Amino acid sequence: MKKDLQLVRNIGITAHIDAGKTTVTERVLYFTGKSHKIGEVHDGTAVMDYLAEEQQRGITITSAATTCPWKGHTINLIDTPGHVDFTIEVERSLRVLDGAVVVFCGVGGVEAQSETVWHQADRYQVSRLCFVNKMDRVGADFDLVVGEVRDRLGGNPVPLQLPMGAGDDFAGQIDLLEQKAYFYEPAAIATTLRVGEIPPQYAAAARAGWSALVEAVAEVDDELMGKYVQEEPIGPEDLAAAIRRAVIANRLHPVLCGSALRHMGIRPLLDAVCAYLPSPLDMPPVEGVTPGRAGKPVQRAPREDEPMAALVFKVVADRHGDLYFVRIYSGTLKAGTRVLNATRGKKEIVSRIWEMHANQRIRRESARAGDIVALVGPKHSLTGDTLCETREPVVLERMDFPEPVISMSIEPASAGDRNRLADALAALRREDPTFRYAVDRETGQMLMHGMGELHLEVLHHKLRDMGLAVRVGRPRVAYRETITAVGEAEGRFIRQFGGRGQYAVVSLRVEPFTPTEGGESIVFASQVRQGAVPTEFIPAVEEGVRDAATSGPLAGYPLVDIAVTLLDGKHHPVDSSEMAFARAGAVAFVAAVERASPVFLEPIMLLEVVTPESYLGAVTGDLNARRAEILRMDARGGYRKLTAEVPLASMFGYATVLRSLTQGRGSYSMEPLRYGVVPAEIAAKLA
């Protein structure tokens, strides 16, 4: 059966860890009829947290997709992790979604990972609704959360609902558009929604909320502003249409509230998703380029009669054949057809198409523009690759992946498992673009690189679940090296073996450089005069430089944030070659870096600690000892929330220490922020 694209919503549920994302998703599945039993995160029975590791830890590790119906609409929904170690799952999900529900804890408000996912949504121009969850908890404050979305995230939050009470007194919501109240019966289960008149004690607040809502929407919608200025009557239909236009234009972020655990507010949230978030037809045509260096701009509209174009946003390794999750932006994809991976220039076979419900699969014969499905059959595709028709090639914009900040050694328990370990690591790498592995050049050790201690621990457990016994070392910080001054040097590679030899001379300059977000950390340019280095050898010099940059002079860590300029050189009409110029470029680069005052860089993390007021002194004292710089302290009832910058190297084992300092009542979250120069006394121990 064909679906009307205007009635399709491709959305994600995103939030800081423990804000209640997966609980919201489980209630959505229940109320849309997709599940007949409600799964609970705390019981390990959540449908969308289907991995054993997720059920044991009570957190989401991998994004899970499902499709569910609601009042004639089809909602393709992705539940994403909240833990920063798995932020790539959010990044690649938002890349292919049209809208998102951002969940905030009514007590915790805007937290560290809330900011990360909000800015990821900004980057991909994803329309958003806000849902203030846990309004039934003591200390919940709806107005405070709305203010933080405005002040800390730079959003334009506009409440569509007001809570009736908070904490133990939370009774439901007031719908400002319809000027009705939502009550839930019985209160403990809240499966019955009753719409009634607004209680007298909330009548004044409801009228004021309507006026504030009209003014806020009129400010961002010209059509409504015209009616507002002319003092024409504005009804709920006019206001709803204006809200939808403003949300799709990313000028407004409607705010709703509830308690997912008690089932309060989920049905109005589903109504808002269908009413205000965009369909694929509301989105502009996706943009790409034709393959090749001089690619020409190409657009693909979300129509079935357009050439097929799809983006691979996730790969799941499977013993029966890897699953490739794709968003189809245009055209129709049929099972059993051959497509082109335009990113890699390779043809792929799509043998099967699956509609996913967490880890369950529903077979489909075809998929079309606006669909999110999983494919079986491709062999060469990776996250970020474009699949398209062979006669109409296009490469869609790729995704940027953050660099790992932590590593640990790994080796098989028996020599016979070495090849199996290599295959397993390759499978994990296909799944997770933020995971890297390599052999240390000096020690010969295999190293796993990831986004945090939890990330590496989960990867270790995945290897164990594959039947591999491995030994791992202690996690280590992924340091980098850079330069603080300008350096110049000449590199020579001159060899004579009898007959034809090798000849290349290269002069380079290196200087500190600040890359743009998502840009390369080593940039190369040529200022060589005509003929000193033939044009065909300049790419070889750059290749030699980039190869040498993988190992710095201080301790062999990768070099970053360096601008390299080719100044001069010499060549021989017979003996010069690409290999010679690559070697000469590497020699010149290493020598120039050594003259440019190299230093170590370490990952600096953004840390948020929530602690009871009575333990504040002990917590801040410990943070100071860890070289933390406290940026801000916020009061929340009897708690304090500290925001700080702290070196990752100082934070190993912090969870245990914080529990001890606060008698188990403190919590923290941490995410990569930037790299900073290592102090001299610590750098001396690293060299």
C-alpha cells in the first residue's frame, strides 16, 4: 500500500542521558499499537534497547529504528543514545531525519549532552519539538527548563502546554491552543486520557499563555503577524498553521510537558509530531554533486519519478549479512536491483529490503522517497556513502566523525585467534566510524581507539559476545602533538644504485594552524616557483608529509593543526620519481617540525557534576586537584550543578571517587570539548 508522503514523519528522540528518551519511545510504541506490552528501561525489557549490554546497563548504546502509525500518519522513529561516548549514533541519525523530539528532564533541565544534540540538530537544520519530561518528580520546574532552552541553547522555546502542578501534585496539562485541560485516570497508571475544562485556579494562566503564544508565533510568521496587527480574529486553526510554518523554518521550538513513566503527555506529543514536524515533502531537495574532483551541483527532490538517491547512515555487522540502514531521498529502490555506490565508485546488489522494528524485520519488495529502511546485499558501502542509480550518479554530503580521545591495548588470548580478532575488529569498524584500531609501530601492540571508557568497555564486551577471548590493557589518553612556532627545513632523498637512481630535494615551511570545524588538521599548499618541482610530483610531496604527520617527534603521537607550505625544490630529469619526492617531503617535514617547538596536546573535556550542597567543598577540592577549571555553578533546590573544563587524563576512575565523596548521591557527565597544551611538568613524563 502506498503511503501519502505528506503523512510521513521521519523523527528522532534525542536527549541527555537519563532524561527519559527510551521511556518516551516505549510509550509511543504502546499508544500507537506497535507494542502491546510496555517495556521498562529499569527492568531491562525496553523494546528499543534490545542489545544485552543495553538491558544490563539500562542505557541506550545503539540507535534503533521503528515505524508506527498514529491517526493516519506513518512515523519512522529512531531512538538515539544519550551517553556522549555514543554521540555518533545521534549524529548519523540526525543527518537523515526531518524532525526531532528533544527530551529534557524537568529537574535536570539543559545538561551537557542536551547542548551537544541541540547543536547537532542545528548543523543539519532539523526541526524540533521540546518535551519536558519527569514533571512528576520533586524539584521539577517547567519554566526554568524553558528559560534554559532559550538562554543556554539559543532556541526559541514557546510553550504549547502548561503543567498543572509539579512533583507529586502533577495532574496533567493545559492545552493553550484548544484552551482545554488533559487529565489522566487512574493517576498511578495514567492510561486513560480525559479532556475537560480548565480548572478555575489555572484559568488566568491559560488566558495569559494563549496571548503569549499568539505574540511569540506572530513574531516569526508574517501571515499571522498580518492578522495580529490588523486585529483580525485568530483561531486555533490559524495558530496551528502558523506554528507549523515556523517549526519547519526552524524559527520556533514548541514545548510540551509530561511524565513518560506515568504515561502522561505522550498522546498529545504524538499529535504535535504529526501537526508541526515536517514531512519529506516539506523539506528542500537534498543537495549533492556528481562524482569526481570537479563535481557539479545536483539536487534530488523527494519524488518517486526522480532518479533514486539514498544515504547509508548506519551499518550493523551480522553473521547472515550486514544490514545497511539508508534514508531514501528520491526515487524508488526495488529488491534485487543493482545500484551504484557513487562515493566509492563500486556497484552493489540490493538483495533484500527490510522495514525495521528494533531488531525485528518486516520484508519489503521496494522502498521509495522518504522511507528509512535496512538493506542486505551491499559489500563495499560504509556509513556516509551514497547509493544511487548507475546512470544518474550523485554523491550526497558526507558526515564528519569526531576523533577518538582514548585507547587501550588488546591481544587475543591465544595466537590462533589473531586472524579472528582482526576480522572482528574490522566488523566493529564497519559499524562504528568513531572506533579505530591499529598496530603501534614501536611496540607492535594492537590498539583500540574510542570515545571514552564506556565506549571501549562496550566494544570489549562485543568481542567477548562474538566468542573471542581477549586481554586488554588499561585505557590510555589519545594525546596529539603540534607546533607552537614556524619552522623551515630541507629534505633530500638522493640515491644511486647503478643505472637509474632516485633524486628529490624539497624545502618546506610549517606553522601553527587552526582548522575549521570538520576541516583537515594538516593543510598543504605549494608556493614553489615554476619548474623547481614538476607539477606531477607535488601530490607525492603532500603524500609524504601526511604520512610523516601520523607520528610526531616527541613520542610518536599524531601531529595536528599544522599548515605546510612547499617553498622550493630540485629535481632530476631522469632520476626523479614520485617515491623520491614523497620520501624527501617526509624528511623535510620531520626536520621542520623539530625546529618549530613541538608540544603535546591532551583532550580537554566539558564536565558537569551534580552534587548535594553539603558535599560541594569536597567535590570542588577534588576537581581542583584534577586540574579542572570550574566555569559555572548553578543552584537546583538542595543541589549544585558545576560546569568545568578538565583534562581527560585526570578523570579515569572518577565515577567511583564521586560516589565516595557524595555517599552515592552525586552524578556527572563528560564530553570531548577540545585539545589543549599539556603543562611542561606533565609533558616531561610523556616524552
